Amino acid sequence: MPNTVGKIMMLLVWAVVIANIWIDFPGPLDSWLGWIGALLVAAHLIECAVFSAKIRQHHAGELALGYGAVFLFGILHAGQWQE
């Protein structure tokens, strides 16, 4: 599992963004986390579309796992297929 530290950091970012849905963080941090979350979702959906062929190739029997990993970790997961 390459990029383990990066993937752990990405999970922490997702955890804070998701926690922001239920917890009101003080000041402008609340709106910043909303924008960061929206940008993460948009960027990772685009990555899922761009790397769709590679996901189908490398996760043939488990497409949901492949798309989920790319959506969760983005280029940290998909980058391992780059040459």
C-alpha cells in the first residue's frame, strides 16, 4: 500500500470535513471546511471519470472497491498506475 502516510492524511481531512456536517466549527472555519469538502468531492469524481479505464483494468472483479478507493484517496491511489 504505497503512500500510506498520504492516505492517512487524506482520511483525516475527510473525517474533519464530514465532522463539519454535524459540528459547527467556530468562525470562518465552518464555511472553509464546506468549500474544501465540495472541492474534494468534485476533484475525486473527476479523477474517477479520468481513471475509469484503469480502475476497470486493475479492479476487474471489484469495481465498487476500485472506485471507492479512488474517490476516497484520489491521485494517491490512482497514481500507482502511472508509468
